[in-house]
Amino acid sequence: MIDKHMISENFEKLFQAAKDVRDNAHVPYSKFKVGAAFLTEDNSIIAGCNVENAAYPQSQCAEASAIGNLVAKGFTKIKEVVVIGSGDLLCSPCGGCRQRLREFAALDVNIHMCNVNGHIKTSTLEDLLPDSFGPENL
């Protein structure tokens, strides 16, 4: 593991926010809790967790929940992301969430993928979503 102080100056706060909100995940079916935390343009932290539904396609990822919170609080930019899943492996945003993040984050935004014990890997949004379609394409 990388020393969390070397990742970014905001990593520790983002990690804790994602870890805390992850505890509130509604996952009665998969038991796979996910928490996400974003750093906004004014350095606020916005978080969200996954919410499952008996009708599986109606479930919501942690990143999508956090984006809803971001917009509801009047923010429009994501400067940094932490995602924490369950188990020992890293939790990478799914394809749909990568595109959702693209709406609010620049391609060079760092996405820190973690488990509950800490940081595993950091990638930029562009690394995770190459040749993406974004708002500037319209």
C-alpha cells in the first residue's frame, strides 16, 4: 500500500467520508457495500453509497448517489474521487459510472480505488474512460 499522505492532500478526508457513507449502503441482496466521496470546486466533500432494489436494474451505484448529492447541493465540478468497495480487491467505477463522472469531472481527475483498509490504485478518468464522449462533444 502507498502512504496515504503521498496520494493527495485531500485523500485522507475523502477516504474517511467514503468509508463512513459506505456503512449506510442498502445492500440486502449482494451484501457488497460501496461508498464514494468527491472533492468539489470549493473543496467541500460530497459522498454517496450504493442502494439496491429488489428489481435489480433499479439499483443505484455509490457514484450515482454521490452525483445526485453533488447536484442537489449546487455543485458542478468534481476535482477528486475516492471509491471504496467490499473485499480485498480494488473497487473500480462501473462503465456507467465512469460516464456519469465524465459529466462533472475533467479527464485528468484522479480516481482513487480502495478497499476498507486503504488505497490500492489511482487512475485518471481518462485512463478509465479513453476516447470518451463528454459535454464538449455536443
